[in-house]
Amino acid sequence: MKQLTVDLDERSYPIYIGEALLGQSALLHSHIPGKTALIVSNETVAPLYLSKVSAMLSGVRHQSVVLPDGEEYKNLGVLNQIYDACLSHRLDRNTTIIALGGGVVGDMAGFAAASYQRGVNLIQIPTTLLSQVDSSVGGKTGVNHALGKNMIGAFYQPRAVIADTDTLNTLPERELSAGLAEIIKYGLIRERGFFDWLDANLDALLRRDPVALAHAIEVSCQTKAEIVAADERESGQRALLNLGHTFGHAIENGMGYGQWLHGEAVGAGICMAARMSQQLGWLGQADCDATIAQVARARLPIHAPAEIDVDPFIERMAVDKKVIDGVLRLVLMKAIGEAVVSTDYSEAQLRTAIESSYA
């Protein structure tokens, strides 16, 4: 088992990465301060792992709530199911909400923990590659709105993240590739050496080699932990973690939540950001081509969906958390391993970049 730390002074917490962690009751108990807990899962994950987590909670009075599975259910209406469970079981401020699932479950359970009785304990148990390397770490929680993704939420850190890599054995191929999009992102924003390692080991990751997966998860979590520790609330360098996301969120919203997986939209968004960076004269053609090639090798989309025209695409990008004082900040690239947050572009250049991204 590997143990990393997100260093936030008195709110610091560990990230555990390893095999068979869902059998280690003492590990989970060590982060539950009270006598009650609520496990939040979904209809796909619960049949696989809910009983294992429940067995780990011997001596803790606990219940569970099972949500429908899919990005389309990440909304305020479904969120109420978690509040209903908390209230009906009379859970108090010392309870612990345990998020058991992928990014949607983690975001929703996290937001419920942040807001129920103005904040209760939270533990993340991510079961997808994407959630293990990204969404479970850093404290971003929330739900979608019809007009924009993740526009309602809170920064709220967990007490621990427990990433059992055995859960990836049941992950569908499409979900595995979606997780690779976030891993590729880390190599692009600040770790050129990791990007090169991915090039050499992408086939091993796709066939779920446990050594390769463990290394990719560890490097990704370490990189994110360092960035979050330096900029918890995204006032500076943490925004770099959004490479590909502004384009990707516009795809998710424009196609309808759930049609494209988050990682698929981010993969296409990374390629769009690379093309725009190259067209601005910032990113060399070789690095642009290498970026797109790696995304393609991960079996992810590299083009914008033809179903969304350019004008609606730009309109959806304008409804984004990275808009400040009416100006959209984009994460672009100077080189592989060097990303920047910039407003130094025109709408005409953005339009050209989007137009060039259709197949």
C-alpha cells in the first residue's frame, strides 16, 4: 500500500493506494470519529462493493443510499435522496458520509457532506480510474445544472481517500479509457517525464497491468496533492488541472449529460486546447501532434462532436466557472509539461480553434 498526503495543515489527509484495501476494516475505522455512517453508492457499484464496505463498518451504526448511475443524475433532485437518508436516520453532525463509486458519486456525496448540518465527515472510496486519479482528491464537490456543469457545489476536503486498485478489475473498457484522459493531463501540465512514461506504458495501462496502473495512479495523485496543497481554492496554479475541461464541459452539456463520459469529453477537450495552442504559435507542431496521438492511443475522442455547432459551443463555454468578470480563462500549452492559464486570445482565434477541431 502506498500512502500520500494532501498537506492542508490541520485539514491534511491521507490518500491510500493499493490492492485489497476494502478488506482492511481498521484502515476505514481510523478515519471515522463518530458512531454513525452513511454509505452513498450507485446502482452499478453497490452490487459489487457495498457489502464489503458495510462489513468494514462493524461497530458503527450505518445505512446506505443507492443512487441511479450516470452523469445525467448528478443534479439537485437526486442529491435530495442523500439528504432524505440523513434525516430519516437522524444522522447528526458527527456522522461520516462515505462515497463509494466514481466521480459522480464522489461529487454528490461530497456536496451532501459539505452542506448537511453545515458540514459532516467525509471519506472517499473511489472505484473508477478517473475518480482514483482525480475527482476524489482535492475537495471539489457539486452537481450539474441544465445550463452548466458543476456550477453548484463547494470546496470540501475528505478525511481520507481509499483507492483500492482491485476495483478497477470490474471497470468497463470505456470507463478505463475515460480515466486515462485525466492521467494524460498530468503529463501535459507539468510532468514531461510522466508524459513520456505514458507513451511507453499506455498499452500496459490499457490491459490493466497492476504495476503500471499503480504507478500512474500514484504519480497522478501526488501531482494533484502538491497542486491542491499550494492552491486549494483555485486562485492560481490549481486552474491548470482544468486543461481540456472548459472545452470538455461544453461537450458534455451540449450533447446532454451522460452521452459522453467526462473523460471522453476531456480527451477531446485536451486535443482542442492543443490545437488552439499550436494555432496561437505557443505549442510546437510536434508537441501538438504527440498530444493528440497519445489521446487517440488511449481510445478517446480527438475531435469535437459534429452535433454541436460552433456558436452554441462558444455559448456553452461562456457558462463556466473559469469565467471571471465576463472573461473566460483557458488552460493552454506552451509545451508538453508546461501549461498556462490565459486570456490572451481573441474570440476569432477561439472560433478558429473550434472549427478546426471537427473531424
